Amino acid sequence: MAAHSLDNKHALVTGGGVGIGFEIAAALAAAGTRVAVTYRTHEPTLEQLSRLTTADGRSPLAIASDATDEDSVQQLLSILEKEFGSLDILVNNAGGLVERSSIQDMKFSLWKRVQAVNTDSAFLATHYALPLLTRPGGRIINIASLAGRNGGHSGATAYATSKAALFGFTRGLAKEVTQDGITVNAIAPGFIDATPFHNTFTTADSKAETLRGIPAGRAGTPEDVASAVLWLASDSASFVSGAILDVNGAQYFG
């Protein structure tokens, strides 16, 4: 996992207390990066925090933050400015389906909440992190979803819409900041098992059906996504910007 050295870097992973976000943070720490993770409902345990400590003993920051609240995000970045001075890597991972609902049955309040959790959160973190990002060499990585490509499963239209919006956000932002030496890319994970998302919203029958449609013959893991993040965060990907990287075992081609 530490094939890409990211020694002495600083990273922020939103929603990094559990699942994909936590494994991204752990991979970055293993590669030499001091990480800060945000959480709202999944506070990292002491055991998890030990995994986020770098080999040379630099401890992580775990900060309670509401990714959809401007004041909360602004306070978060103020803390990071004092603790880190600058930021090298921003991973906009915070998000969620919130609740399955058809458009016909959906209340407008639920629609707005889903957009806020997945899209507003990325805007706010990016807006306040940009002044801290290193130039050149800064990295912004947005965690989108296969749902943004194919519309998702039943009751996930609002979620799919918000994740598709991250594709446009990624490409538009790349045109704004790549000239400053900051790359902006997105990862669109497919079926990543062993996460709160699928434990909450996906039935056993749906999982089995999805697995039958994956040519790789297995579900993805949070570590699969983390490996892609490491590459995009490394110097090896310095000419990659505005890209959407599919991590789905050939389940779908964008």
C-alpha cells in the first residue's frame, strides 16, 4: 500500500472515520502523510487512530465537523492552518445516500439533504482548503460513485444525481486550478463491500445480484479505492487532472 511515498505531506480526508474514508486515510499515513480526518457520527477509535499515525510518530487529527455547514467547515480549515500550516492533499469523501426514495415519494427536504451531503460538502471543503493547498503539487480527489454513471439502484436517483454533479465539479475545477499546479480528479467506486453504506442500504439479495455482474468476480474493498487515491496523490499522476477514475472490476465502463 505504501508503494507511493508521500513523506512529509499533509492531507485532509473528510468523512474519514469509517469505511472507504478511513482506509484512504490509513493508506496515506502508511505512505508518510500526516492526516486529518473529519467525522460526524463515526468517531475514530483509539485503535483506528493508531493506524493513522505515521511510521515516524506523527499523530493524526480527528475533528468533529458537519461537512454541510459553512461555519463548521471554515473552523475546520482554521484548525488545519494552525496545525499543518499548509495542505497537500484534499480528499472529498464525506457523503451518503441518506435514504432510499423514489422521486415521486421524495420530500424536497430529503432531496436537498442528499445534494448537501454529497455536493455542497465538496464545494465547502474545497473552497476553504484552496488557499492552503501547495502550489505546485496540491491534490484534490473527489470520491464520487458508479451511481453517477449508471443512475444507481432503486430509490437512489437523488444520490446518483449528486454524485454525477461531482464529475462536473471535478472537471470545471480542474480547468480553474491546474494552471497553478493543483490537480483535481475524481474516483467513481463501484460495489465496495464491507462499508456502512451497503450494510445499511443494500440487501443480501441485491449484493448477490450485483456480484454476479462484476467480471472481476469479487466485490471491491475500501483498500482498492485507497490504492487509487495514493496514485492520484503521488508525483506519478502530476499530468492527470480532470479525470474520472472508475474502480469497479470492469462492472461498468464510463
